[in-house]
Amino acid sequence: MPPRFVIETARRRGLNGIAVTDHDTVAGALATLAANRHSDFLVIPGIEVKSDLGDVIGLYVERQIQSRRFADVIQEIHDSGGIVYLPHPIRTFGSERTKRIHADYPGIDLWEMYNGRYDAAEFGQSREVFDALRIVGPLCGSDAHFPWDIGVLRTVLAGAPRDPQTLLALSRHAELMARPRDEFSLSAGITLGAMTKAFKQGDYVKLGRRLAVLPWKTLKKSARLVFDRSR
């Protein structure tokens, strides 16, 4: 999505700010910073790094993160003056491994309790794990890859977090506006994302396979929805 389009879409949906964290690059974040012409709208630059253990987000980061080892990524984000934010831990690690990650890596500053691509079961698992770990100041993120994803989940703060320290302070009293999306729209978004990725990577074999099974998958999910509603 073009940076200006992202900003205006977010504003139309009542958001006062967004964090832009493209995969393995700060280019999109920097372009969105430059495109922002609204003094009352905050763009937090960042990056989502694919490490050897899983994705790690750096917020308030304006340069490339070169490390790929999980611990090194955390250190490099901190060295750049950023905040380490762990996205979708339940989906990446599962419940028990999330608990081990929490114990082994105290350098993680903020944890994502709810993710825009979590299903209802993952919402429940996350609540249980975060309660057990007594995580203070959990946040949520829409994980937007397409226009209709923007703002589906929202973290409401008492003020504008224009710097890392302010975000850390405000996060302790954040309000999470989050609920699971319906199965059909969630699955459609994930499928379209995978197809877009295959197209951009030039993997037309994988794209063709996904297109071939799409009608069957759609029919199966539609039938499941009808059956569930009829019970």
C-alpha cells in the first residue's frame, strides 16, 4: 500500500497514529514518515525482523537491523534507541514456549497480547498465558497487510507516544480494543497474503497451486460456516 494511502485510510478509521513495521526493511516506515503531513497524526517507524526463532519488531527504529539471531536482534534494536516488541507470540511459539521465551529474554520490552490474525482459540490461549506470566502493559496490533486490515485491532493510550519512554509509560495503562475476526474474513486475508507473497517472489508454481485449491477451500469453509450457524 502507498504510504499516503495508509495514512489517510488510518485517519478515516479514527486512528491518531500507526506503527509501520515492514518485514526486514525500514524503507516503508521512512517513506510513511516523509508522507505524513498531519501534525495531529503520529507515525512510529519500525521494522519486523525475521530472526532464527521468530519475528521481532523494533519500534522507533529508522535504520536497518542486520542481525538475525534472536538475542542479537534484541540487542541491535536497543542499540539503535528502539523498543523491542514481540508480535503474535502464541502463533509463533505456542503457549509453553512463549513462557520460556519470556523467562529467557528479559530484554523484550513489550508483548503483543492480541494479533489481528489470531483466531478465537488463539485469543483465549493468549489471555491465559499473559495472565499466568503477569505481563504488565500488553498491547495489540492489527498486523495489517491490506487496506481492510487497518485498525481492526487498536491499542488506546492516554497520550501520543512520540518517543520510546512515553510509549513504555503509557503502555502500562493501555486499553485494548480487540476481538477475533470471523473465520471467513480471517482465512481470506491470510490466503490473499500468501498469494501476494508468492507473486512478488516470482514463485508462480506456488501461486498456481493456491489458485487451484482456492475454490475447494472456499466451498469447505462456507459449508462449515453454514453448518455451525444451523446448529
